[in-house]
Amino acid sequence: MKKICILFSLFVSFHFAGIAQNEKYIKAMEDKVSQIEQARTVEKWQELSNSFERIGEAEKEQWLPFYYAALSRVMMGTMMANGQQGGFADKTDPEADKAEQLLAKASALTTENSEIWCIKKMIATLRMMADPMTRYQTYGMAASEALQKAKQLDPQNPRTYLLEGQDKFYTPEQFGGSKTEAKILFEESIKKQESFKPVSSIHPSWGMGQAKYFYSLCK
């Protein structure tokens, strides 16, 4: 009986320790996730990426920290590009490399995930924009395939429509771009975001601010 009581006490201790650890993880993630829509500078995105990576290294069985760390790196690289069309591969390729490394860690912990493919699409786009003339055939195709995979896995994912809209917005009309089509896609992203229910408080729900911003530019 004494042994049973000891084992039960150990079980209860480990159980509540696990709950406390989980709550600590959730709280740390919520704090950082809440900052994503407000990030506006390279420095802020780098800070977020580093923070998410540290959380990931402490919570090695969780895919979300590495996912957000990769997202932050892509956004960091995108801000470095600052609307330019080519000529900045030396700045953005290292960020794309780092994003791929982080995303690989997230991918190893989740399967058939639309959100993962959205980041793959963003990484490919970042690489392509660094040198469009020579990289379009490789990374333009990779970006398109990743986006289609993301939509296939979750047709209701608002971020897929945001990313597709951005492609239409930035692509010249002679190459298939269209502000009119982009506006429709941004509007669809907004609608889906309004009805979208993330799995938890720390699962991906970003994109509403971007969709509304680009939609306003298409008016």
C-alpha cells in the first residue's frame, strides 16, 4: 500500500508539473503571437524570430514556435527588400536560408499542414524577388506549387488568398498580374478571416491587417 501511495503521489506531481509547464509555454507564445500583426520593422521581426526560436528549443515537441520563427525571418527578409525588384540577394538569401532551417524543424513535427506550405510559398517568393530575371523559372514555380498545396490542404485558410492576392498585386499585367483580381482575393481573405476559427489562441490567425491594407490599395 505504501508503494502504491508513493507511485500515486509521483504521478500527481508529474501531472501537475506538466500542466504548469504547458501553461508557461502557452503564456510565452501568446505574448509573442500577439505582437505579429503590429511588427513593422526589420529589428522587430528579428526579435520575434529569435524569441520564437528560443521557445522552440525549450519545447522541442512543439511545431508552432519554429513555424513562427520561420515566418518572422521571411517577413524580416521581405522588409529588407523594401519593394525593390532584384539586386538584394546578398541581404535576403541568408534570411531565406534561416527560415528554411526553422521551417524544417516545424515540418518534422506536423504533417499535411496548410500553414507550413504557406511559409514555403513565402520563402520561395522571397528568393525569386531577389533576382526575378534569373530565378523566376525555379522559385516562381516552387512558390506557385506550394501555394496550391496550401489551398488543397485547407481551402478555408485565409492566408492562402492573401498570398495569392499579393502575387496578383505585385506582378505586372503583361505577366498575369491584375489589381482587379488582387482586390477580389484580398476581399476573400478578409471574409474567410472573419469566420476563421484557429485551433487555439496560439495557432496561426495572422493576415487580417495585411489583407485590409492591400485591399485599400486596390480601391
